[in-house]
Amino acid sequence: MPAPRPSRDVALFATCLGDQLFPGVVEATVTVLERAGCAVRFDPRQTCCGQPAFNSGYWREARQVARHFLDVFERADAVVAPSGSCVAMLHRFPQLFADEPDVAARAAALAHKTFELSSFLVRELGVTDLGARFDARVGWHDACHGLRELGVRDEPRTLLAAVQGLELVELRTRESCCGFGGTFSVKLPEVSTAMLDHKLDEVMEAPIDVLAAIDGSCLMQLHGRLERRGARVRTMHLAEVLASR
Amino acid sequence: MSGHSHRTPDGFAAQAREALGDRTLTQAMRRVTDLFAERRAAALETVPDWQELRQQARAIKLHTLARLDHYLAQFAGAAAKNGAIVHWAEDAAAACRIVGELAQVHRATRLVKSKSMATEEIHLNAALAAAGTEPVETDLGEWIIQLAGEMPSHIIVPAIHKTRQQISELFVDKLGVAPSDEPTVLAAEARERLRQHFAEADMGISGVNFGVAETGTILVLENEGNARMTTTLPKVHVAVMGIEKVIPRFADLEVFLRLLPRSGTGQHLTSYQSLLTGPDVGVPGRAGQGPRELHLVLLDNGRANIAVDETMRETLACIRCGACLNACPVYQSVGGHAYGAVYPGPIGAILTPQLQGMHQAAALPFASSLCGACKDVCPVQIDIPSLLLELRKRAVEGEAPGAAPAKRAAFEALTWKLWAWFVRSPGRYRFAAAMARLGDKLPLVKRLLPPMRAWASSRALPRLAKRPFRAGHKDGGS
Amino acid sequence: MSARETILARLRQRAPDAPPPPPLPPVRSTALLEQPPFASRLAAFTAILAKLGTTVEHVADVATAARRTTELLAEHGARSLASSDHALVAAVTAQLPTDIERLAHDAPRDDLLRAEAGLSSAQWAVAETGTLVLVSADERHRLCTLLPDLHIAVVPASRLVATLGCAFARLQPDAAPAGQTITFVTGPSRTADIELTLVVGVHGPKALRVLVIDD
Ligand code: SF4
């Protein structure tokens, strides 16, 4: 069982994708955070971080949405999201607000206390065992933004190692991009799918039951193609694995 | 003379589809990128101070680029003092004209050339061919490409998209030799043919990997020996050098030599580096062994504008190692031709729009999933993802304040405006989500919306949850 | 305005509020590292060149070097030898059998082009990378190390340095006469341009043999 920790107030950022498409992932995130001793609050004014517009070149629109994000979360002690990509976006706010140094400074301060779920648990709380049990062979997908912009590599593995019944299978293509890339996935669908298939060619041969990651967007892409290819491998978010008992 | 010149940077989507339909190409791309990535990883293990080296190289480059006027002038002065003749070319046309005139003045009709990105960028071969003096490419891969009338698909191994059988057929067809698909036999054939060209050449054209400001030395790096031949045997050597190749100190070469081959091919060093400090004219009683004349063509062609752009300047720190190509999942999938330009892959996606202008290449900054693998491997730590994002913004908003955007997509712009209007207000966001839930029940909507159709062409569409997460969490508040 | 002025003027168009350029860091050189003893330098040099198919032999004197050179020439079926103008090379060639055709560094180009082997020394050899560093001001090396199929190098043991940085630290091209060419040679000429298959000797030498000679 997890060691009880001094309670920590956490503002949950569900992410727009989590809110609208994967509420189960967000529920699991709440469960996991509470088991780790956090008091979780959800501010219903929250919407999106602005990344979709930002990555598409529409920075004016991204700024409007990012400003709203700042207003909602700025006063929180710690913000936690079940996504590496959305948290990485926070670290891009200074670039987005380069012409408004005061906003950029506020954004930098907020980025400093915004965390992706697994790194919050391991690095901030020092929690590695959440008392989870999950009987399955799990392949891990290192989602790009978490991996390369936030340096999240060991944290999910540390957490998975403590899950009873779980066997982690390291894939050769674990660090290969799934090909999602936001609007990239629909602007260049053939290229996106070629990247995806490169990864899934290994996944579908691998001795795994579940393919897991820290990002809903990657999982949506991976799942969509696995289903189309008639694979038996399921996709799951890390939070769902960690919430299992 | 290059075939497939119909390819353009803005044609990326169609060219990528074409590439994906070519199994020989995609398999070759996967092979070369896997192999080089593997070798690079192994080569790095032998360098414990790799990260410090990268930081050093980056710091040297960023300093030099911020004061390029100073270092370039110093370099040109030193080179001239060594006896090199320095030419300045504002753009591609000027550079081609200078080289063309040099060929004319020296009555050079037989030209040999070693591999160089700068000369490909200015389409020097085509310009010289128009004057009847097309140089013979002497790098094996480039020579194959030239014989075939094609474009390179990789900046280190230009003919990687061709199989040995295809090369054999090409040799049978163009050289009239007996068929053989043994690489050693093919290479031996090339050696013999190209020896002849070297022996007869009046002028050799090369690129430059580094130019040292304090000494005026140029360094040319290679594996085959063709660059040594090109810069040794003809009477006249013309080196075309992008102005961003200058580094301040001779001793800095060590840092770059430790980084470049390891990053590109995973070699600890390529077979040859030639460091030329002026023409090798010899001294009285002791003849020189190289060309009597060394001409240096300093090429701007858009670089100066990048150098004074604070945000984009680091683009010029690139040492053309090719590591970002090998690491890029887009490049791995589609190869170099899809980019429709001389510089492919991640570096091409940021360089081409800046060299050719956004109005011709706005598609390239979008040809990336922003996975960041390029930044991780770049020996000079160029933050390619950030530069791609900046270029996307410029494509959408115009390159300078008030300038017309290169990317004219009124419908798309309206969509994002609407999106932001809905998403920046919780009430409107909820409303939009509710509407979307209604839409989700109508299969027709999905079939009509282009992004949905694009997604569904290869992947099952995700469903909106029956109830969003927030519906169960009305209680919260901060 | 001349093209030179135009380009330099473009480069000077910095924004008035541009931050000052980042400083130039001090030189970072492996020359400053501790030098391993000769035996380890030779072992490293030999090992890394072995991976490239290049053999390194440690010989005691000129006579042995000449004998090994003769044998290497025979092994490769080479009957003509182009040489540099290095004193050590001259000493070795003086002891070669007379039936080997010798071509001096300034022999006619056409003769050099058909030479079957080349003999040079090197100003430095770099243990870490297996590199020969040849400086034209000290040795006319450009043709005899490039044109023939076989390149034999006789390198004084005292010239074997640990790293590339040691070589750079000793080169000082600003002090050298203009027109100097420095060539770094690491193994034979090679290419992987056809299906990534390694082929040696595509333009330059197919084989490189190094004799490290005590001095
Ligand atoms: S951008 Fe970096 S990784 Fe890519 S070719 Fe240039 S130096 Fe190499």
C-alpha cells in the first residue's frame, strides 16, 4: 500500500480530450491522485491549453485560449494533467507570448507548477507504489512530448514496476512517434498512418495484451488503427492501469 | 537536367503519397535510417563528453553567426592573404555566373565536382550545362544520380533509393558495360571511368564543410577520395561555400570533427579531411602538388537574412550531418524526394522556406508531427521543433507584421477563429460540446467533415463520451 | 555596391534591440587531457585501424621497414612505387629491391596515375582515431597517398599522439607558409553508396598499411 503522504492540493486539468472523449481516464487520474494522498479539485471553468491552434500556426487564437487557461489555473498550488503533451504546451507559453513579457512570466510560473501525472507522482510526491493490481502483459509507448520535452521516461516504468501481476514488455519502437501530431494526422493522413503502422507492426507481433501511454491523443491514434487492423491488443492510459485493483 | 524537377516544396502532400506507394523507396529509406541511427548510437558510446561537445559546438556557432559580418570578413581576408581568390555571390544566379565565368576564362571544358549541398542548392550543374560545361559528379552516389537524371533522396547517401539491380541496368544502359549487380564491380567501374575524368579535368569544383576565420583554411570532408582528387588534380579549384560555414578558430575544428561523422554515419571520422590554406603553389625548387589557383565563392543566397533574424538564426548552425533526417519518422517513412527541394527532412523543413521563401514552401513546416527526435540528435542542438512552430506561425500570420500570409486558407482561418471563440469561454465550450454530441449521432456529419474523413480513411473514429468528465464533477471549484 | 559590401551590409542589419552576441567559449581541446603512454597509444591506434581493415606494424629500424615494405608490395602485386619527399621515405626506398619502379613526388602526372603503390611518412599519427596527418609543407604527400591502390605509411613512433586535439594543437597553420595543404587519412577510401554495402577503394587507395618505426 502507498505510504500516506501529507495531503497536497491538486488542481486537475482534465484536458479537453480527456474531458470530452476519455472521462474514464480522468476519473482514474482522480482515483490515483487521491490514493497518493492528494485533495483533487476540478475547476469547471477549464477548457483547453490552446495547443491545437498553436501547433497549427494560429497563435492569435492560441493566445486567447491560453490566456483563459492562465486565468483558471494560475492560483493553484499544483496542476496535474493526464497528458505529457498538454503539460509540454505550458512550457511553450513563453514562446507563444514572446511579445508580452508579463504574460510570459506568469505563464512560466504556472508551467513550473504544472505536472504530467506520472512525473508528479514519482518526482513530486515520491510515490511509486499505488497498490494496483493488473494481470496483463503491457507494452509501453513513450509519447513524444512527455519523453523529449518533459524528460518523462523512467517515471511511468517505476510506477508500472510496482503494479502486481503486470509484466512490462519493452518494445523496440517504444520511442517512435505514433504519427498523431495533432492536425498533422488529418492533414497528411497517409504519412501519419505510415508512421503509425511502423510502430504497430511491432506491437501486433509483440507478446502483449495492452499498449499503454501517458497521452490520450497518442492512444486515440494507436487505438483507431489497431481496431482498423483487427488487432486484439487493447490501449489503456497509465492512469487506468494504476487505478486497477 | 535533373529529372523530377516538377517536384516542389509545396507539393509535399502529393509527393509523400507518391513516395509511400514506392516500396523500393520506402524500404531503402527505412534501411538507411535504421542503420545510421544504430551506428550513431554506437559511436556516441565512445565519447563520454558528447553533451559538452554539443554545447561547445552550439556556442561557437551561435557566437559566430551573431557576428558573421566580422568573421566572414576576417575569413575572406585571411584566405586572400593565402593566395586564394575570393568571390562574393549575393544569390544563386551570381554564384553560377561566377563559376561559369571562371570556367570560361580558364577555357575549362572538362569539369569535375565533388559532393556539395551548396552547389546543388544553386543548381550549378544546370547553369553550367547551359553553357555546355556540365561538371561530372564524382561522388559515387551523386554520379549514379547524375547518370539517371534523378534527385538525391538522402544528403549523405544520395542514391540510396536505387537498388543494385537498378544501378546495374543504368550502367548497362549508359556506359555499355556488362551487367553485374555486385557493388564492388559497380564501384570498380565507376572508379575507372571517373579516373579518366579526373586525369583530364581542367577545373575541380567542391563545397566546403568549414572555413576557419583566423587562418583562411577550408576543410573538405569525405570518404571516397573524390574530393581529394577534385581539389588536387585539376589546375583550378573552385570551392563554393555558404557564408554560414565560417568558424572562428583552427582549434575549433576538433570539436566539429568529433561531432559530425559520428552524428551522420556513425563513423568516428570519415576517411579523409583536406585542410586547404590557399593554393598549393609550392616554393622555388619544390613544386606544389595541387591546383595553381584556388577560388572561393562565398554564397549568401538568403543566409544573411536568416543570420539577422534573432529567432531563426540557429538554422544556420547546421553542419549538414544528416542525423535529423535519419531520426525523423516522417523522413524515415517518405524519404527525401517528397520534400521537393535540395534539403530534405527536418533541416529542409526549416531551411527551405527560409531560402526559397515561404510563398513556395509553406507546406514544409507542417510536414512534421513535432515529435522532437531531430532536436535530440542534432550535434549543434538546433531546436528544430520550435523553429517549425515559428515558421508555421509566419506561414499563417504573414512573415512580417502586416505582410500577407503565404498560407491562404480562409476556411481554415475561420475555423480556428470559431474554435477559439468557443473554447475560451466555459459556457460556449459546454455548448459546443453538447452540439458535437448531437453531431456525433449523425453519421453523415462524420462522412462530410474533411478532417473526420481523413482520419477515418485509416483509423476508427473515436467517439465522444456519453457524458463529459465535467458532467460528473459539478461540485469542484478552486 | 559590390557584392561583398552588399552581403556584409545585410549581415549588419541587426535589429537595434537585438541582444548582444553570446560569448565565444574558450577552446575545448583534447590536447589538454593527460597523454597515455606510448604502448597504449600504439594499441589504440592499431585497434581502431584494424576495424577499418588497415594493419599497423611496429618495426625497429629502417632496414626492417624496407623489408616489410618489399613484402607488402609483393603481397599486393605492386611493382611501381610513388614516394613523397620525406627523408624517412627516401631512406626506406633506398633499401628496396631495384626491380621496383620508383616514382618521385614530382614525376610526371601520368606516371603517378599508374603507380601501383605509394609510400609516405606522416607528420602526426593520432591514436584515438587511427588518423595520419600529412602536412604538405613538410612532405609532398598529396599524390602518392591518393592515386595508387596501395598506400604504405612509415611513421616515426615519436609522432604518434593520443588525440585529434593533440594534432591540431601542433599544426598551427597560421605559422605555416600559405599554400599549405593538410590531409587527414583514416583508413582506405570507402563508400556505401550502393545499398549501403561497404566497398573500399572507390577513388583512393584500396588498402592502407602503416609501419610505426622506432626513432
Ligand atoms: S540540423 Fe542538426 S542534425 Fe540536422 S543536418 Fe543539421 S546539424 Fe545535422
